[in-house]
Amino acid sequence: MTRFPQMRRLIRATAIAAPCLLFLSFLLFARGLRLWSGLVFLLAFILFFAFPPFLTVPQNTQPDSAPGGWIARFSKYAVLMWVISQPEFTAFENRVMKGGALWDWRLITPLAVLTGYVIYLGLSRVSGITDRAIYHYLDAAAVPKQEG
């Protein structure tokens, strides 16, 4: 007997559990329990990358390399630093961290719907995973790549 049905069940369980854990992490963060939120987020992260619901067989294609890649990266970080330095961002951060602004049903309800949609997408992706993709994932995880 192969391990493909067992692996497919684990991937299907992860497609349900990881979004639910991320939503729980948000709820804990919104409630002010940052340590628990971080632990649940880390658990969801590990679970999602241990049994990813997006397995495919890689194609042998050359990656596109943009000559100005470092310019785009620097620009993104510069804009991010500019946004963080704005006084409105500081006021928003204080309202979220100290005032409990995230604990509002108008924000939690759409995130719950989004979580359900992500679960639906994950389950539809799991049904499209082939045995060949699972084999390639297990083979790549078991055998380290040799440089040569």
C-alpha cells in the first residue's frame, strides 16, 4: 500500500486547519494576547509548509531575471519606511495595540468569510493534486540536492 492516500488526507486536513489557525491567530492578536497569537501563527506556518495544498510537478524552465531587481526592492522598502514614519501610522498603531480597534465584528466577519473561502480554495486544490506531484514533493524532501 502506498502513502499517497495518507498524504492526501494530511494535505486536506492542512487545507482546513491552517486557515482556521491563522484566523484564530488574528482573533488572539485582536484580543491583545500577542504571545499566544504568535505561537498559533507559527503552528499554522509550520503546518502549511509541511503539507502544502499547492503541490505541482515543477517544469524545467529558466527563471526570468530582471536586470533592475535591486532597484524595485529598494523602492518597496523606501516606500514602506516612509509609510511607517507617518504620524497617522503611529496613531493607527496605538489605536490597534492599546485601544483594541481590531476587536470589531465589522472586521472579524469579513475575515471569517475570507477564511471559509481560503478553505474552499485549498480543498479544491487538494483534489487536483496528482500522485506524481506528491511523489516529487516527498522525494525532494527526502533527498537533499547535490551541488556539482
